[in-house]
Amino acid sequence: MRIVVVGGGVMGLAAAWQLTRRGERPIVLERFGRGHHEGASHGETRNYNNAYGDDHYLDLLALAREGWDALGAPDGEPLLRLHGLVSHGSGAALGAAKAAPLAGLADALRARGIPAELLDGAEAARRWPGMRFEDTVLHSPDAGVARAAAALRELERRIVAAGGEVRWNTRVTEIAPDADGVDVVTDAGVLRADVVVATVGAWTEKLLGGGADGALGIRLPRLRVTEETPAHFTPTVPGPWPSFNHFVTPGTQPANVYGMPTPGEGVKVGFHGIGDEIDPDRRPHLPVLQRELREYVREWFPGLDPDSAVPISCTYTTTPDEAFVLDRVGRVVVGAGFSGQGFKFAPGVGATLADLALDPATLAAPAFRLAR
């Protein structure tokens, strides 16, 4: 079977790698060059956050963990740094864990055999003196960060080693299925495929929905594309530094907060999902809410220099319920809407998309289907 993966960010590369594990030799087409900063996959780290309570996310997390472990330690260091995650605060939780109390998240993790402990704020502050806490803290020791840039390199290496291809600087302008296959129209010509896996992030609506000439007209949920600008801050204490979620009290901050240590760059801190809505082809790359972010750090991170912020930029493509889209329409498999929380799930998302591509009867969890 000839499978073309459109989009060479982490989800497209993970899908192609999982296809090679199933004996296929996919071709990945990416409109930008290797290491580009136009999407949502660049940078050294992503939060490996396991604080989820819903079964469909915990199932996907387990599938992802198998993939992360299979990718191993390509440069002598595992792609997951499991230095732990702390979640705290009384506000609504991030993403799929919305409204779940910390005790409920702890129970859900323990039921899956994932270590979790509840601490009071004073004990948490003793363990992590660079941070401030109130009330209960959920500590997940089997969490931390994914080494994002290293993961992209290893996924590409494995795809090519297995006989697949990754073609950078190859823009797809149209996906045109017919009864016998799919024409994938690029700036360099037309490729014929049996199935296409589309993982194009912020460009999903333009390529698959109704937003561009030749678009397929797939009925997608509303996909809100925003530019998010977290920042790295310089530590003033040695740590230790965990990854973290802060579910803030509504009205006290612009949004919930997440972050993680990034060796050589500092500690990343960011508001979740509040950037300006943008056209990805006219992205301003401008930092927003940096004053508010500095003031948040000044209040909650006694171990960081609030005036040392170095802003960074990425995009979110967010669905109304913040749940992913993992589905198949005819000969086109769609992976989209990762809502700022997808990277840690990438090997599991890739496995799901690979199964969808190889078997039209496959279904993802109901929460991830277009019909929801």
C-alpha cells in the first residue's frame, strides 16, 4: 500500500514511524524545512504531563508510553526525562482533565498503575523550593518532559532507515481522492497514494475543510489557531525543578499555567491557550501578555528571575472541547486539533493514525471522532 503523510511535524513523523513498524514505507511531505519554527513541534522540550482522568486519554497515554520506550535513548539519553510533575491550584484543570479534582486525578492514575501522591503545600515547597504552592499538590513522579527536538530527529532517522522518505520543503496544495486512490498535488508534481494521512496542524482547515481552493470539504470542528508565547526564565536557585501545572483560581490570572525545565535555556512558563487568533500564513511572531507572565512568575516562583524572560513562540490548533481529531473520511485520515497538549501523546497518536490508514474499519475512541 502506498501511504503519503502530509505534514512532517511530530504527529506526521510519528504516524510514518508507526507505519514502518507495520511494514509500510510511507512518504512524508512537509512544506517547510527541517527544524522550522512555523508550527507547533519545534523547541527542545514539551511537558510530559500525565495528569489526566479520562479513560480515552489514559489509554492514549499508555500507547504513547510504549512508543516513547521503543524509541529508546538515541543519543545516550532517553527521550523522556522523568523528573516528575506537580499539579496544584483550585481552578479548572487543563484540557481533558477539566474540573477533575486533584484527588480524582490521583485515583485515576493509581488505577492504571501510575505512581501519584498528594502532598500539602508546605511539604511541596520543601521539596521544590523554587516554587510556591497553596493547598493540595498532586505529584506524579513518572512524568516530566519529552525532548522534542531530539524526538523529531529520531523519528525521521527511523523512518528513513526502514525505507520510508521524508521530503522537506515540499508544499501540498491539494488532496484529491477518487474511487481508486488519492492524488496528492505538490509544488513539485503529483503523487499517487492509496491513503493519505493529513497532519498539517494550523493548516488543517485550509487543506481539508472549506478554506482553500481544492479543499476537500471535510466537516471539521471549529479549529482555533492561536500564537502562544511562553518564555524561559533563569533560575536563581539550583532546584530541583519538576514540570508543573497550575490550575489557577478564575480571575486571578489570564489562564492556567504550565511549564518545565529546559537545560541550557531555563524554566519554561506559559499561560495555556490564550494567544491571539491568527492566520498561520501571516503569523506575526510577536510576544503577548509578557508583563502578566512576569508578574505571575514574581508571585509564584521565588526561584526564578522574573525579569529574565526570553519569549518563545508556537501555535495551538484548538477544538471547542480541546479533544483531538483522530478519524478517517474515505481515503483521508485526519489527525488535528491537538489543542496545545498533543506532543506527549505523539507516539500513541501515530499508532492510532497508522491503524486508521491500514484498516478502514478501525475507529479511534469516540471522543476523538469527527462525529462527536
